[in-house]
Amino acid sequence: MAEPPPAEPAGRELRDRLSLWDRRPQPAAPLSDRQTDSVLELKAAAENLPVPPELPIEDLCSLTSQSLSVMLTAAVPESTEDVLLKGFATLGMEDERIETAQQFFSWFAQVQTQMDQDEGAKYRQMRDYLSGFQEQCDAILNDVNSALQHLESLQKQYLFVSTKTGTLHEACEQLLKEQSELVDLAENIQQKLSYFNELENINTKLNSPTLSVNSEGFIPMLAKLDDCIAYISSHPNFKDYPVYLIKFKQCLSKAMHLIKTYTVNTLQNLTSQLMKRDPSAVPNSDNAFTLFYVKFRAAAPKVRTLIEQVEQRSEKMPEYQQVLNEIHQCYLDQRELLLGPSIASTVTELTSQNNRDHCALVRSGCAFMVHVCQDEHQLYNEFFTKPTPKLDELLEKLCLSLYDVLRPMIIHVIHLETLSELCGILKNEMLEDHVQNNAEQLGAFAAGVKQMLEDVQERLVYRTHIYIQTDITGYKPAPGDLAYPDKLEMMEQIAQSLKEEQKKLPSEASFSDVRLEDPESCNLDKSGSAESLNPRHQTTISPADLHGMWYPTVRRTLVCLSKLYRCIDRAVFQGLSQEALSACIHSLLGAADSISKNKTQVDGQLFLIKHLLILREQIAPFHTDFTIKEISLDLKKTRDAAFKILNPKTVSRFFRLNSNNALIQFLLEGTPEIREHYIDSKKDVDRHLKSACEQFIQQQTKQFIEQLEEFTTKVAALKTMATQGGPKYSLSQQPWAQPAKINDLVSSTYKTIKTKLPSTLRSMSLYLSNKDTELILFKPVRNNIQQMFQKLHTLLKEEFSDEDLQIIACPSMEQVNLLLSMSK
């Protein structure tokens, strides 16, 4: 009992040492995080240990309810005595007695020893139990280790076998791959060698004496030869590449030579067969050209297949293109050899047949060349599939033979009608009708026609200039051209007599049906449709409206313009039309002056008005601008600057080094100016027409009321003097303003109007023969007369008495209007 106390210090010391293990911050034996987690898990498990079932009830009662983790399974004894009895029975002390303390201590020590033994027995038993498990585990571990060693050995053996098998498999695959590569290589080599091996076969075929370009194997051999050359050319790294390429090229040259020789011989044989015929009869007949084309068309299938093969390969190899060019040249040479003499003889024959008719010659010659060009293109398409510019060159050369014959004739034509008709034939019939409908086949013909058309237009422009200068500007009118109004009156009398005869013979046609019909049939055709001279239909036509009665320069001008309108370019036509109209107006002005001098001024004025109206109406259908631009150099500033610099005052400023230098001012201010002037021929016609109408109105007004105008002028002068401070006047006291004098003046004026007005109206009707035009022209004259009489009436009422007015006896406005109504 005295031993336990010393155990307390030892346990305390042990606990103190244990506390140092995890003391912070310097623990003696620090635990890792995993170890710390394990300790915490043990601590948590120890806190929830179940209560031992053999614990005495007293000890069980002393435990708190929180210490009990499980329900007690043992039945609680009914009393303490039963518990003690059972305890002693357990210890084997039912018969022993403890009477003394020594016995108690002995007993207690025995019990304690027994308890210690009993307590250690469990652990020893557990240790033995666990030792048995440990031995079993060691045995199992040994077995596992042995199994693992066997498995490792098996794995090593498996890996060895697997490695050997994989190696063998890879070796087999490699062998198969090498075998495949060798097979492919052998096939590739064989394929490549096949191109080289073909050399011998191709050489053998080409050198065979029985080889023909028409045989079935020639074209496949040609295709194989092309493949070999293309393959070898694309692999310049092969051994002996240049040698084999040269050999294959030689074979190709042989094949091309065979094709060219066969084709050329075929074409030359055709030509020789045709040339052996009678050269004097065949080329001059229509059957000659038919024979030329029939023979060639019949031979075309023999060479077309070979030519197609050459054309298909011409873009790939220059040898084929060269052979194709040689075949083209041979074909065209043979055609030229055949057609050249025939065309020349045909053109010569046409020239002899139409020597005097240039238009028929040009039309027939161009039609002949159109057929030749079309037939040549069709024949070319029988042999070839691809076009060549050499064909057009040949056709241009053949067309040139026609051009060489026609051009000398064209440049010697002097008649505008012929030249304009030639322009129409070349431009409308040939270029617009034939060439536009078949531009592909007639391209070469179009070039020759355009060149010929340019020559005709140039000749036409040149002849027009000469025509304007000689026949319009330099026209010298004959007496009959200026016999106005005699020729109009004579034509009117003829027309009247023809009408009377027509009334007597209504069933028979007469000259008047032709000559006095609507002038639309006589007008010039300018824009594709006839244009009437007058806008309204009339039952009677003035002789002046007849085309043959126009003044020659007007007729020539309009005929010239109508010929030029469809033949030359718009800009050239504008310049020529302006020149022609200006010359025509100038000639009309001269003719009007001559008629005014020979006859009366009214005749000259009406002649000018009528023909200016004809000009304006006849040029209206020309859908063009008659305006031209003229450029001139204005030297006015240069002249002024030169005068300024020659002034002695400016000599001192020659050498000034500022802006006031005279030389600099001369250079800046003396620059000539370029001026542009626009001349409009239509406006010139309108301007001269307006001027002629105004002169006619002024002259007629002066003829009728000149005396009244002088009288009113004197009266106006008196009034002006009186208003300016002069002496007062009495008009009736003036000697020249006596009522009797005014009566004579008014009577004379009225008589003049009454006697001269019908002749004036007659002249207007004879020249103009258009009531509307006559009314428009005479209306200002009538208005001037009416205004003058109205002014006179007002003046007389202001200045004279009623008795004087009766003496003057001035006609009333009604009488004047009645007199003038004759113009309606």
C-alpha cells in the first residue's frame, strides 16, 4: 500500500515530458498534420467508449448521464447485498472471512494481483489473438510477395514475348511496306520507261514505207508522241533527258512533215488540175468560180481530219503552230493563185461593160466581191475550224484589185449626183446592208469599202467646194433667170390655158396633172420623206412654187445639200451647208437688186422674200445644226500695247525693277486673244428674211402714205417749236396747210392707194401664192395706213373747223378699211 505514492511523481514527470512534445512555439516532438489529425480522431473515438457491462452499480450510479453512451443491457440487481454476494462469488471468497487488517490487505493485494492478472489476461489474449493474425498476415504477405514475384516474372516474360512479337509484326509490316514500295517503284519505273520505250515503236512506224497519214494508227501514234514529249519535257531531271527529247522532237518533225507534205500536195494538185483547164474560157465565166469551190470542197474531207488534229495541238506545241501556219499559207497561196487572175479579169470585164455608168460598176463590183468574200470564208471553214487573220489579209488584197480599178475613176468624177449616189451605194447598200448583216465574213471587204468611201467623200467635198464657188458664188444669171415677174405670168397663163383644155377634155390626162400637182412630188428628198413647200394644201399652185421655177442658185444649193446630207459626216456637212447657204443668200441678194433695177423694187423684194422662204422651208427637214465655230486671233491688245511701249514717255520705265516695268506690261497686256465666232446659217436665212420683209413693209408704206407722213412731220415740227417757246401757230394759216391743199393731199393719197394697192396685192399673190403668208406680210402695211389716217383724223379735228373739214373731205376710217379690205 506504500508503493503507489512514488508513482505519482513519476507519472507527473511523464506527463510534463509529454506536454513538451507539442508545446508551442518550440515543441520537442512536433507532429505532422496527418499525425495531428490521427490523434484528434483517437481522442474523439475515446470520448465515446461504451460503459463496461461488469461495472458495479455504485460506480454506474456515480456516472453522469452525459457519460453514458450506450444503454445498459444487464439487469440492475434488486439490492446491494445481492451485488456484493455476486461479487464475492466471482472472486471465490464465499467461504473466506476477513477479520483482521492484515487479512484484508492480504486479500486486497491478492485481489489487486488477481485484478491485474485478469486485466492483463485480456490484453495478452488479445495480443496472442493479434499475434495469430499477424502470423497469418505474414504468411499471406509472403504468399502475396511470392505471387507478385511470379507475376513479375510472368510480366517480364510477357513483355519479352510481346516485344518479340511486336518486333516480328513490325518487321513483317516493314517487309510488306518495302514490298509494296518496290512494286510501286517497279510499276512507276515501268510507267516512266513506257514513254521511253515508245521511241522505238514510233520510230519504226514513222520509218515504215507503208505508213500513211490517213491510216487508222497515225492519229493515235501522234497522240502518243505528244504524250511522250509532254512527259519528258516536264521531267528535265531524268537521265539522258536531252537525248530522248531531241529524238522525240525528230519524230514529231517527221510526223509534221508527213502531214504538211500530204496537205500541201493535195492543195497543189487541186490548183494544178484547175489551172490546166482552158485559161481563156474558164476564168471569164461564172462556172469558173463554181468549179474553183466545188473541187476544193470535194477535197476538204481528205485533209480536214489532219488539220483538226494540228489545230487542237497548236496552242500546246510551237511545232504544230508552225505547221498550221505553213498549211494556212499554202492554202491561201493556192487560193490567191486561182482567184487573183479570175477576179482581175472579172473586174476588167465589169469595167468594160459599165465604163460610162460608175454607179453600176461600183454596185456590181462590190456585189461580186461580197460573194467572193462569203464563198472564201465558207470554203475556209470546210478545211479549218479556227480562224486566221491571214484570210482577211488575202481578201483585202483581192478587194484591193477592185479598189485599184475604181479609184482612178472615182477621182475623175466631177458630178455631185454621181458622187453622192456612189456614197449611198457604198454606205447604205454595202456597209449597212451587207456588212452589218455578216460582219465576220465581210470584215476585209468592209475595210476596202471604207477606204473607197473615204475617197468618194473626199472627192465629193472637194467637188462641192468647187461647185459652190463656180455654180453658186460665181453664178452669172442669164436674162431669163431674172425675168421676173414675166416668167411667172407666162407660167400662170400656161397653167390657165391647160386648165381650160382640161375642162374641155375631163377624161384625158393633161400636162397640168403633172406640172400643177401638189409640189410634194417635186420637193427634194432630204430625210427619207418628202416635205411640202407650203404647210397647207392648195387647189392652185403658184408658178414660183414649182421646182423648175426656183432661182438656179437656190435650186442648186438645195440639190447640193440634199446630196451631201446622207453622204458625209455631220461636222463636214455643217461647214459645207453654211458655205453653200451663205453663197446662195449672197446670190439672191444680187439677183434681187438686179430685178429691182430692171423691173420694180416690189418685184425684187418679193423675189427675195419668196426664195428665202423656200430656203427656210427646205432646210428645215435637215436634222442637223447649221452652226459652225470660227476661231480668230484678236491683235487689238497687242497693237495698243505696242503703241504704248513706243511712246517716248515709257522709255524711262524700260529698266525699272518693279511692276511698273514697260517691257513686263507689254508682255502682260499685249497678249493676243483667241476669239470664237459661231455662225448659224439658219439664223442668217431668218435674219435676211426678216430684213427683206421689213424693207418691203417700209417701202410699201412709204409708197402709199408718203405725202401724209411728210404733212404730219411738218405739223409735229410746228408743235415742237411752239412748246419750246416759239411763236404760236395756226395750222389753217400755214400756206401748205390750207384746207384745199390738204384736200389735194388726201385725195392724192387715197387715189394712190386705190390704184397701186391692187398691183401690189397682185404681185404678192403671184410671187407668194399663199393667203396666209400674204396676210402676214401685208398686215403691217395695212396697220400703218390705218394708223396714219387715224392720226390725220385726230389732227384735223384739233386744228380745223367743221367747214374746213368739209373742204378737206378726208375719207373716213370705214372708207379706208373698205379700201384696204381688198387685201383679204
